[in-house]
Amino acid sequence: MGRKYVERKVPETKRKRLDKFSEKYGGWAMFLLRLNPLTSTDLWNYVAGLSKVKFWPYIIGTTLGLIPATAIMIYLGVPIQNSPILFKVFIIAIVLYLVLGIALFFGLKKKKVNKTK
């Protein structure tokens, strides 16, 4: 429903870039954005809703991106909060997970570029 508003407020060139990116990498983008514990997931839901990300890549990227933080919160929430060592391990795990996701994203992108040459 908000797409019409975005079309009036955002220049066409920027919308087309976002639409092209979201159609191609929407699932990966949602995966990486969900891993980030510092931003609101609601924000990314709104952005995804206004873009042309496809339904199943959105669902899969969201689910896989939320699994690590959800599992950690369920099993280790209070102990992590009360233990500086577990908190550091938690932060390291998040950083490694993000690095792995970003490396995988760019690795797949590079592989696609090499195939088209």
C-alpha cells in the first residue's frame, strides 16, 4: 500500500536500483540484515514491503538470519547477560556469522560475474 507514496517521493532512478537489487539479492540482504542485532527488524520489514523482494527469498532469508540470535536468546539469554566471558563469545560469534554471510554473498556474486564472462 505504501508503494504509491514511495513512487511519489523517491526518484525513479533510485527506485529502479532498489527494485533491481531487491529482486536479485533480496533474500541475501534480508539474511544479512537479520543477523545484525543492533537494528530493528521492523525497519527491514517496511523496506522489504516497499521493494520488489520476492516472498520466498524474503521468508527464507529472514528465518535463517533470525535463527542464531533466537537460539542464543532462548538458551543463553540470562547467562550471557550475567557473564562477561559469554557476552564476548556471543559478540565474536555474531561477528563471525556476519563475516561468513558477507563473504558468501560476495563469493556467489563474483562466481556469477565470472560465469557471464
